[in-house]
Amino acid sequence: MLMPIIQPEENVQSLKGLIGWFHQSSDGLIQEYRRLEARADSLKRQLEAKHQELEVSLRDREEARAYLLSVLESLKAGVLVLDFELRPTLVNRRLTELVGIVDDERAVQLLGRKLADSLLGRDKQFLPLECEKVVQGPGGTMTPVHFIVSEVATGRETSDYLIVFQDITTLKRLEAEAARTRRLASLGVMASEVAHQVRSPLGGIELYASLLKETSEGDPRRLAGEILSAVRRLYTTLSHLLSFAAEPTLAGDVLSVSALMKDLIQDCMPLFNDPLWSVVFDIQADLPPILGDRGLLVQALLNLLVNAREAMADGGRVQVKVQLSPFSTLNGQIHRAVEIKVIDEGCGIPPEHRERIFDPFFTTKRQGTGLGLAFTHKIISAHRGSIDIAPGTERGCEFTVCLPAAEEIER
């Protein structure tokens, strides 16, 4: 059988056609690859831009979260956030200071069993809820708080709960101070009337007892002397009573605190002339002047020093610290005050007596009249100041007198 003969020219043409087709296909593939490369670069740039936007968004969210946490931590109120199962999800530092560590069980204790059961049962018609209650702190101290419970919408089927604990110790103290001031004012009016009513018959008793003593001998003379001694003691008590009942007349002088303390040091030295007792003054420099009556303020502070010395029957040291009170704000303004602390190492004052310590005629001393601290309270109040008592850090007690700076009263 004979094979067909293929001419070399045909083979060359066919090969050229294949090569041309290959080059054309290669060009198409290269162009397509370049288009894919350009597309990939575009997608990469878009992805990087989105990644940067996401990083910025996350950073902004973290900054907002950190700022919110910083705000919560700086609040004077305790803040507690609970989920719908009453599990704590956020507790700020102030709340930990007020009530200690808050876990699931402690959260229910703070809410109260009845309120907790209502929230767990999804009964929320009474929210927001406001009330006052007393919470126990880490050291066992009881703190009155304004208690607010409200619902926080989360966008889910269930809601969180926000509980705010506002310490109202200062408010309660001011309320008690106002009630005490009203009570003392009423007692002052009554004491003045009683003193005037008693003074007239007392004068007659003194006169007749004097005549009886002059004309009698033996037991009648001795008994008349006892009557006269008792009458003189009653006159002294009436004099103190009338001094307490009368509104103090203040000299509105601008006083240097250092000069006031100098007078107090001079007047109190006879109290501490025995080596068993000592007094130490710690006076901050550059204190603002105060406005008031120099003599009355020295008398009020001297009463505190007398009280401190008498509380230390076996001797001890009294500290007097005078400093600028920490700044406080009221209606957006900063107010300055001078703080005077009198700290003793005595027997202290029982908690049940602290509410009555400034009441007239209340005393635990055998020979006390109970008017010294009451008169001190009246003088400090007349100077628009405040006086408070607290247990000492180790023993004894600590009186704190706060007097506004002269610039505050003038303003």
C-alpha cells in the first residue's frame, strides 16, 4: 500500500498557523491575567481601607468605653448593672467601697428578696423605683443610701437593670443638724421664760435665808447657810441658762486664723499645766481669714478643749489640727472653709449619746451642767459653721468645727 506524500510546504504553513494561534491565545491570557491582577489590587486596596475603617471604629468604641468607665469610676454614687438573671455585669469602685465585693448572692441581698423575685419574674411595672435604705459596708459600717432601680433597654428580648446607690450620710447629718437647731431654739425660749419665772421667788428665798442666818444660832443657822449655798448654785445655773437662751451678739470682724489660735493657746495653757496632760497644735499656713466674733469663737473652742481634758481622767494628749477644708461645690461654685479638729485620747462617747451630745443639760459628768457643748454648738451655728463628732481613729473622740472663709460669707 502506498502512503500519501505530504509536501513540506503544507507542513510549514500548518505549523505557522498553530504558532500564530498560540501567540494570540497567550496574549489573551496575559491580558486576562493583568485584568485579574488589577482587580485583585483594587480589592486589596478596598479591603485595606475597610480594615482601617474597622480599626478606627474599634478604637473609637474602645475610647468611648474607656471614657464611660472612667466617668462611672469617678462618680460619688455607687453604680451596679445586672443582667436579666440578676448577675452583676458592671460594678464601679464607689459601690465596692460602700458595700464590698458584689457577686450574684450579694446583688440579691442588696435588692432585697421581694424586689429580686419581682425582677426575676419579669414584673417591672413599678420601675423606676426610688427609696431610702441602709446598706452594710465591708467593715460592718451601716450607710444610709438613696436607692434607685431602673430598666436599661438592650435591644434584645430581655433588659438589664441599673441600680444607683447615693450615699446620703451628709444629708441625714444636715437634717439632724437642722432638727437640733430647731429644738435648741425652742428650748432656748422655754429656758429663758423658766429662768425669769424662777429668779423672782429665788430672790425672796435668798433674802429670808440671809435674815434667818443672821438671827439664828446652831442648826437653824447652819441650815440657813446650806439654803444660801443652794440658792447661789441655782443663780449660777440660771445665769448659764440665760446665756444659752440669749442669741449671741456677734462682732462681724475679719479674723486671722493664726491670731485666733494664738488667743486659744494662751487661754488653754492653765488647763494643761500638769505633765499628765498636753495639747499639741498643728496649724496649716496661709489659711484664709474668717468672719466672726473673736471672743465667742475662742470660748467655743475652749469648751471643746475643756471637754477633751475632762474625758482623759488619767492624762493624755489633745491634738488641735487647723487646716483648709477640702473644696466643696454648691450651685456650681467652689466654697472654702477652715476646718478645726479637736482630737482626744479619752474614754470616747457611746454611739447612743452622740445624737444628744449638743443638747442642753445633757451630760454624763457628775458635776457638769450640760451647757458647755450646747453653747459651743450655738456659737458655731451663729457663725454659719458646723460642728460634728466622730469616734477617734484608735480611741477617744474627734470634734470637727467647720467655719466658712470670710470671702464666702461676703459673697
